Amino acid sequence: MSAARLALGATLLALAALYAAWFHDDRDRIAALLVFALPPLLLGIGALRGSALARFWAGVFGLFWFSHGVMAAWSDPPQRAYAWAELLLALLAIGLASAPGLRARFAGKRGDKGRDAS
């Protein structure tokens, strides 16, 4: 198992655990866990198995998690610690999910210097 796969999987599982702790005492706990904790849990399992589709959706959902973290940190001071943790884990998930594609995209550019210059 590669380190990148393990790091993304661990990040997503940590995000799922954060949501489970955050919404543990919520009035609508089941709905909150289905909406917030289940997606990173499933994507984390998929990422650990090496699924490119799970990596893609982790990056897409990461944008939602980041936005939710910003909104919660700004508007709900008692929940600010959870929100900052969500925000940082979301940024990490986006970066880890995007890294292989960025590496592949820019890997060929090193040897092609000057070829595309017009």
C-alpha cells in the first residue's frame, strides 16, 4: 500500500470520526451521521483499496467539507474547534486526492522545455 493511499484513507477516516464525535449529541444524530460521517467513511475505505473514483469524489466532497468548516467556524463559536479540525482535514483530503493527478500532469513538462514555446 502506497503512502499517499494510506494518508488519504487515514485523513478521510479521521474526518468520519470527527463528524461522529461532533454530531454525537445532535437531536437528529442519525441524519447527521448519514449526511456527514458516512461519505468520508466509505470514501476512506475506497481510497485505502486504491480506487481512483474514491480519490476523485474525496476531492469533490472536500470542497463541501471545507465550505462547511468555514461557515461553522465563522457562525458558531461553541463548535469552532470541530469546524477548524474539519477545515484542516478537508484541505488535507483535497491536497492528497489531487496530488497524483497534479504529479502526472506536470511530470512531462520537465523534459519538454522549449518545445511548446511559440
